[in-house]
Amino acid sequence: MQSKAASPIEWRWKAFDDLTSVEVYDMLAARAAVFVIEQNCLYGDVDGLDTEAWHLLAYGQQARDKRAPLAGYLRVLLPDGEDADIRIGRVLTTVDFRGQGLGRAMLEQVLAHIHAQWPATPIRLHAQAHLQAFYGAFGFEPVSDVHEEDGIPHVWMRSA
């Protein structure tokens, strides 16, 4: 299953300590724009987990006299003492890059990284319920009932 976004994408897979200040700013600004403003969810996005996470940043093509815009983002939390699964979260595509297959390309990128670096480790994500078929195409299956979080129906999904 190969997808191509319409414009060239630069993929950056980094641990938090390797992110530049601009990348941290871009990821937090995008998360606020999508989750807080667009989806009207008032929640504590800066939750203390970013410093232990891996981050996939997808940058679009640099425009003349402007730096490249963040097109998509997600983070990956590794297993810890409380959770044996790898967890994918904060998945987003910025408004100017929607409808180009970027979400599918991001999932392909992150799953390739996870399977290469942490083989045979189950992966879980907390999906908006309307995206079950999207994540299902990547082998994720629901492991919870649909429930509401911040006014949006969600479901936990897992891939072994």
C-alpha cells in the first residue's frame, strides 16, 4: 500500500532531544491549531510525554523566501512500566495538506520505523471513531467501545 502526497514531503523522525526549537514550535503550533482551535477541544496538550516520545514531522516544500511548512505530525510513545504497547498519538495533517494522501503516507512511514526499531511490539492508538476504517487498513482493530473524549467519539485500536 503506497501513497504519495501531491507535493514533496521531507520526513523527520527524531527523539525529543534531537528536535530543534523551530521543530518543537512547529509541532506545538500545529497541535494547537488542529486539536484546540479546529476541533474546539480545550485540553492539556503539553502533557509531559513529549520528552520521552519519538516524533515524526512531515514538512512540505519550502516556498520562496519562506521556510518549509509543517504538513503533518505524530508522536510515538514507547513501552514503559505502565504500558507494554507502543502508542501512536497526536496524529494530524495541517489544513493546507489535507486530501493529498499525507495521513496514509505518515502511517506508512511510522509503521515502517516502528517495525524496524521495535519488531514484534504491539501498537495501540486512540482513534477518532470515524477513522476506524482508515486505521483498520493498516491492521488496527478496535479494542474498546466507542466513547467520548473532549466531545469527540473515540475508540482504542491495536495492531499486534
